Amino acid sequence: MKKKRIVIALGHEALGRTLPEQHAAARRTAKAAADFIREDFQVVITHSNGPQVGMIHTAMSEFCRNHPEYTATPTSVCSAMSQGYIGYDLQNAIRTELLNRGIYKTVSTVLTQVVVDPYDEAFYHPSKMIGRIMTQEEAEEEERKGNRVLAVEGGYRKVVAAPKPMDIVEIDAVRTLSDADQVVIACGGGGIPVLAQGNNLQGASAVIEKDLAAGRLAELLDADRLVILTSVDKVCLNYGKEDEQKLDRLSVAEAQRYLEAGEFEEGTMAPKIEAAISFIGESAIRSVLITKLNKEGAEITGGMGTLIQK
């Protein structure tokens, strides 16, 4: 019998924001992943990289400023760096947890590129701030390079586009490893955004919403379930208000209706719901669970979070 396949998308809460936090968070996340593996799921993991890629971008910018003989580090390269070091922590934590349970499986991180459309509307309206706060002089230099900047408290910050994921370059490698019943970490931080130019792939000055990339990954792998671990227990209506309503279940039709009504905040819950709708589509089998991983890393069981189905 074919094993069920699950894609687990880790948010900031499941990863931490500093190196020590990330080490501890990776151990908790490993317990949840191992629970699914023990239940005989094929597990593919993807993750956010917001704090991490910001730290890398800031560090490389500072290095370039202090050592002008070196060239600046593109956003796509910073994304690749974040995939490497987050994957390193995750794969080692999962490997250790599995061995402690008497399970041997190879855990691999696949450096993953995600193709975006050069004509995506997001490139005309960049909205994602990255890197450190700059002075006016530095901001003007960025603009001379063709980059966009935004005035913020204390100075300026660079802003980049957040295009939608179209295709995953290394999907065959991820699928082959998963078919071989290995644990795979892929599409970290939404993937490295690239533009297809003939036979060449050109890194794009952009970031990809990691929830949308997770949904696309799950779709291309024909997964049975997508689990999105975030900072809240359940999807809510009227979030943060006196009449807040936590939802145990949602149909795709209901999710679409609430999304169009503006019930879900852009940049937080909205992309998760959008990813769920896109992944499930017309399938009567696929499902999405949106929930929070507790601090003990206890297994994710029925009754937790919000379950979205057709």
C-alpha cells in the first residue's frame, strides 16, 4: 500500500529567531516530524527564514560597506545561505530524534530554487522590507542601483517584491528522495526566487511567501496533507477582537468566502488560507491543518488546530 505523504511547513514559532532559539526549536520540531514518521508517513518539511535571512542580509551588507573591494551579496544568495544553515540544524535534530526512537532514515536538505514570473504584478509593487535600516545617503545609493527603498522610523529600508511561486526546479529530486522513504527538507524560506532565461536561471531580487511555496510543493508532490505550523492555535474570525471565533473546521468554499471578505490579515493568515485553497482544489482527499506546535513538541493529533477540507 502506498504511504501517505505529508508536507510540514514551519513558521517562525517553530524555528526561533536566534541561533540558540533555532537549536532548541529544531529539537521540538524534530519530535513532531518523528511522530508522523513513526505513523508511517512520508515526510517533507519546508520552513520560514524571515529572521535568519534578515540577519544574513544585514551581516553581508555591513561586510560590503566596511570592505568595498567586495561585491554586494544578492538577495537570492542570502536566501540560499539561510536554506543551508536552517536545513543543517533541522536535519541533524530530526536524525537524532529518529535514532533515539530506533528509526534509521536519511534526512536531506535540498537547496531549492523556485521559478517566478518576471511579469508578476508584485515586481511593480514591492512590499517586503529586508536588511538593516540605512541612512539617506545609503538609500540613494540603493536607488541608483535600481533598488526600491522605503522611509521608516530612523531611516530607510530596502523593499523587494513577493511574487507567487510558479514551479520548483528541484521537484524531481525532492520527489525521488520522498519516494525512497527518506525525509526531505526543501523550499526553505519559500525557495530561492529565480527567473528562467532560456537554459539559465537568474536569481531574482525578491522573496517568496513561504506558505504559498509550501502549498505549491505539496501540490507538485501530490501530498495527502499539508500541515502549517504557525503562532496561533486555530484560524479565527474577527481575530483579536472581543467576538473572536476560533474555527475547528473549514470547507474550501467557506475559506474562499472569508478570504474574499478580508477576514484574514495579509502577510499572516491570508497566505496560509490561500495556500490551503490552492493545494486542496477539487480533491476530496487532500486536507490542510493549521495549528501551533506546543513548546514540548508533543505530537500533532486530531482535534488540534483548524482542519480545512473540500
